[in-house]
Amino acid sequence: MADDVYEPERVERLKEMLRELAQRLIVLDAEGRLLEDPASLLKALGDVRAELFRFEVRATFDSPDIARHRRIVEEAEGWVPEDNDEEDG
């Protein structure tokens, strides 16, 4: 179950992967070599895309405790106190 949560260290690594890819694209573009090696770029894009997908899935995953807390809050938000008009009368 530990793999269901995206750890903070892994978040930082994903950010670094995105920054490295962005920097690589900037450098290749500045050197006029942006489309020189499309296979290499596709591999890098694929690696980042796969990790970004894992982040999206795990970042939106509710652990059992979180799901239970969310359910309790949703039930409480829908709760309406009983009308006590009979006692006022």
C-alpha cells in the first residue's frame, strides 16, 4: 500500500525531471538542434510522462483513512437539524 502515496522526495524528483527536460529543450533550441534527435526526445518525454502519470494517479488516491474522513465530512455537510416547530407551538 505504500506505493499508493506519492512521497515528497518523489515529488521533488519529478519536478527536477521536468526542469531538466525544459532546460534540455531550451539548449537544443538555442543551438538550432531541437529536432536533431527526435528518438532521444521521445524517450525523455516518455519517461517524464510516465512519472507524471504516476504522480497524478497517486496524488489523487485516497488512503482508507482519508476516504473515511472525507465520507464523514460529506455526511456532515448534508446533515440538516430536525425542525422543532412542534415544541415552539
